[in-house]
Amino acid sequence: MTSDELNQFTKNLFWDADPDDLDLEKHKNYIVGRVLDYGEWNDWLFIRSYYGIEIIKDTATSIRSMFPKSLSFISVMTNTPEQQFRCFENVKKKVSNPFR
């Protein structure tokens, strides 16, 4: 990721990866997932302007695991029922039994 692109994101968003090794296209699933779960509003605005809402929706529907609040957010933002996201069953289990 170039330093200009990196500066668009919250500083600690990629705490477990070397941002210089990230590629916005190659690591799209990781970046979108990280922004949905841990990002701030400005991170969302950047990926929305970079990828567009349809690509974010297509990417998010294939993500295996997501926080319940992230699933609700992306469902509303893309006008897509939560059931259409791959992570829906896992999220539903976590919400119904939070001590699991």
C-alpha cells in the first residue's frame, strides 16, 4: 500500500500486518473485513470511495466471520438482508449464545 493510501486509514487498523505489504486489490477481503469490524467512519468513507458499494457488498457477503454490529451495518448500508452474508449463521449463534 502506498503511503498516501495508508494515510487514509486509522493508524492502528492493521496492527497485525505490515501495511507496506498490503495491496488494496489483492488483500481486499482482509481490508474490507478489518474496516467493517474495527474501522472508524473515515475508514468506511475511504473504502466506499475506493471500491464502491457493490464491490464492498460482494466482498462482505463472502467474509466468514464478522462482529454482529458489523453485519448489521453492512446489511443496512448495502440494503442486503443479513441472511445473504456468509457469516450470518456464525453471527446468529454468537448473538443467541454470547457465552459460547
